[in-house]
Amino acid sequence: MTQVTLQSEVEKLVKEFTIDESTLKVLTEYFIESIEAGLGHSSDEHSKSLPMIPTFVTKVPNGREHGTYLAADLGGTNFRVCSVDLRGDSTFQLEQSKAKIPEDLLDAETSSELFSYLAKKVKQFVERHHADRLSTDEDKHLKLGFTFSYPVNQTALGKGTLIRWTKGFKIQDTVGKDVVELLQIELDKQQVPVKVVALANDTVGTLLSHAYASGASPSGKQGDSVIGAIFGTGTNGCYLEPIDEIKKLDPKIAEELKNKGETHMVVNTEWGSFDNDLKHLPNSIYDERIDKISSNPGYHMFEKRVSGMFMGEILRQVLVELHSKGVIFTQYPNYERLPHRLRTAFELDSEVLSHIEIDDSTNLKETELSLLQSLRLPTIKEERIAIQSIVRAISRRSAYLAAVPLAAILIRTKALEGYHKEVEIGVDGSVVEYYPGFRSMIRHALALSPLGPDGERKVHIQISKDGSGVGAALSVQSST
Ligand code: GLC
């Protein structure tokens, strides 16, 4: 029998976490299939397939849009209120205030506890920045775009019911309710002169704001903006689909839109839910354990392997398992003796992994400090070398998986067909923005995917800052 050592365990793990060319192919093909299935499903409520939610946004901006709009953004655990002045030349001015959602609201009994808090924040912002607009005259009400980064079943630009919470919220009472109405009711109760006219997912905001910013500056433009994507606490993406292909759309609405000359609609894929049935996604014991302790077991299975909320937890699960095998942290005789933080789920932030990923200090001194600081966990050099390999395996798996929906959408939409055709993907989120090498690892995977190296070269992945603020303002614009 071969001896179980830390090194042999790490080698096994790295192998298990590797996504090779054939897996990329299978996943990309399955993603394309899932898009088609999702566009055909009439109800998203209980479906486990790709939600593919119509957003009622029918065009991307060209940079010439203008006006002043409010935007509110409920994303991870922060709530932002902004006022955006679109200047019509691809530039904008933005003022904002940000507040951390109080912990007790994450699992409040009633929706109104959360939404009255949000309305209060909008009120404070309007009083501070738009005192001149504090009119009771309905016509003068400021228009607000609500970026709501959770899966909703959208039935109009300004209407959508929550399918389920993700990213830590657990307010059961909100599920099935129209989140625009919930916010409007509380705004009205508090007599805030604001009308919520558009509901936008953060990915839609990212696509719109990216198109706006690159639109009117042909010199900086490297192609059409075709996908808006988030790789942060959660992960998701949207793109333009021909209206005729969105079979689940009410035929009357589809007809009306086409009569107005509209041809396409942005679809919010909610790719966090790709392959919830785990037909093709890799599934390790760590993924299984995380799913069990998550707030939405069985859902968002792709997100649980890709996004920032889970990368740290995957590492923590791996370390606890290696300890139980007796190959790491051997000074602790049993699980109960491990540092408390190492035993606490979701305690390890992906930011810690981002330091370990690129640590090249002597004896991995920085990793040592990082682990001491974040988990109160002392380590020896051999352990740190092992941990760095594991971190790199986790992030590479995440980035390689992240490439799958991008490749699939580019192939499905034939976005790269045409002479010298190049495309832009607008991205936002802490992982894609700050995790070292994440974007280049996505690129490696794109080249290895069915897109191939030639396709990969024509794709420009660009950070699109403030998507959720500017994008929400732009979605208001598309309502006028
Ligand atoms: C989660 C949400 C989705 C959002 C994404 C990124 O996956 O379900 O709506 O776009 O996180 O924030």
C-alpha cells in the first residue's frame, strides 16, 4: 500500500480539480443545450434548469444616452444608492452612498423589514443630493432603476418576482413577490418622491454600462459588447438573444415588440444555476459538503464551484479533510482542537486565497502571515507549499469553469462569425477584478475550449466599473 502523505494527497487533489480540454468541450456543449431548454421553459419558478430570464431590455446603448437618473443596487450585502448623470458622450458623473445591510435583516421575518430599510436609505440620499426634487407632484418624481442581483422572474421592465434568494439572504416571505412593488410601497409609505421604473440584474447593468462607455468612442472600441458578466460573490451573465428564439416570452408581448421594430432582448441566464442536476459539472466531496451547508442546497451549483463566496470555503473544507487524514496541522490532535476559525464555515475569504496564489516570498512568509491573521492558524513551510498548490487548483478550476458560459454564448450567438470580427465582454465583480491571474486563466480555458485559440484572440474581456449604478440608470433610460 502506498503511504498517505501530504504531498500525495495534494497531487490527488490537484488532479481531481483539473478541468481538461474534453471536460471543457462537454460542458460547453451542455451549456448550449441548456440555453435552448431554458428559453423554452414557460415557468422558472420550480425549474432546476437554466432560468434564461427575459429582461425586457431590447437594445444596448450607443453612448449617446443622456439624463439624470437614480439607481439603487442590492447586490451582495451592501446597498448602494446613486445618482447618475449620463452626459451623452459615453461619460457620466456619479454620486453615491453605500451602506452595509445589517446582519439581522438577512433573515428577517418579513420583506417589509428589509425594504423599509432600503427605502430609508433612498430617502436619505434624495434629501441630501436632490433636495430640489422633493416635490409631491408625481410628474416630478425621480425615476429609479433598481439593480437587484438575485434571480427574479421578470414579466416587464419594471416588474419581477423573486424566484429564490442567493448569497446569504433567507427572507422566505419575499419569495414569489414583486420586488419593485415591495420597494415602491415602502418609498410611498415614507413619502419619498421616487418612482421605481426598471428592474435590472447586475449583469444587465454591466452589459449596458459597458456598451455605453465604449459606444461613442470608436477608437477605444474593439468590437460589439456582447456579454455582461459578473464574477464576484456570485456569478452570472446576460446577452442579446433574438426575440423569436425566446419561446417562453408571451406571444402577445413578442408581437408588440416586433411591431415596434425590436428584434432582440437581453436575457439574464442566471448561469449560477447551470447544471444543477450535476450531469457534467465536477463534483468533489468538498462541493457536496458546501452544498449541504449552503442556504440553497441543490441550486446554484455552478456558482458554488466558481464564485468568490465559495472559493475560500472550498479551501477550508479541503484543509479540514486533510487534517482528518492526519497529514496536516498534526499538532492538533482532533477536529475540536483546530483553531475555531478553521472550523467555522465561510470564515475564509477569497481575498486570503488571492494573496496565497501569488506569494513568492521566502518560505512563503506572506502566506504564513495571511493564515495566522485570517484563521489564527500557524503553519510550517511544507504545509504552506501544499496550501499554495491547493489554492491554485481551486482558482484554476473556478476560472476554467467560468470560461464555459462565455464560450457557449459566443458560439450560440455566432458572435465571432464575420470578417475580422472581434467582441467585447464587459465584466465586473471582485474575483475578476482583483483575483490575480483570473482573467488570464479564463483566456487559457477559452483557447482550450471549442472556441479554440483563434476564437479566443478575438475576445476582449474588459472590466466595466459601476455597472450596477450606471447600468440601472441606462435601463431607466430604455423605459422612456
Ligand atoms: C447570483 C444571482 C444573480 C446575480 C449574480 C451576480 O448568481 O442569482 O442574479 O447576477 O449572483 O451578482
